[in-house]
Amino acid sequence: MTKEEFIEQSKKYADGNGFRLNPDSKTVERIVNGIFMNEEKHGEKYCPCRRVAGNKKEDAQKICPCVWHKDEIAKDGHCFCKLFVK
């Protein structure tokens, strides 16, 4: 998957879940670059705002979109890394 495909998939995911992709393209680019760097380094598309501990079971929660993103959006109006916003 290319970065562009990931961004498009993330847009569709956000639209289908009642939020949206951050409208700031530079922020999205920075976050997606971090996700892809984590994939190169760790083998998974981990959120760049989460620490990867090396425990596959624990770290699985940190794959973008992480398990906390919906709660964070509801509470703060955006997920921690700000890829998704209300």
C-alpha cells in the first residue's frame, strides 16, 4: 500500500465512522510518514504517537487506527496524533 492509498483508506474509514481526516495536509503527511517509518522499522503501521514496546500482543493496540482513537475523538475532538478529527 502506498502512502496515498493509506490516506484515501483513512479518509473513507473516518467518513464511515462519523469523523474526518485532519484537513491540514501537512499534519496528515507528517503522521503518515511516521506510520510508514514504523512499518519499516517494526513491521506494522503503528501510530507515531505511541511507543512500540516490542511486545506484539500489547503493541497490536497501537496499529493505526489505534484502539483509543474513537474515545480520544469523543473526548478531545481529535485522536492523540491528530490524524482524525471531529
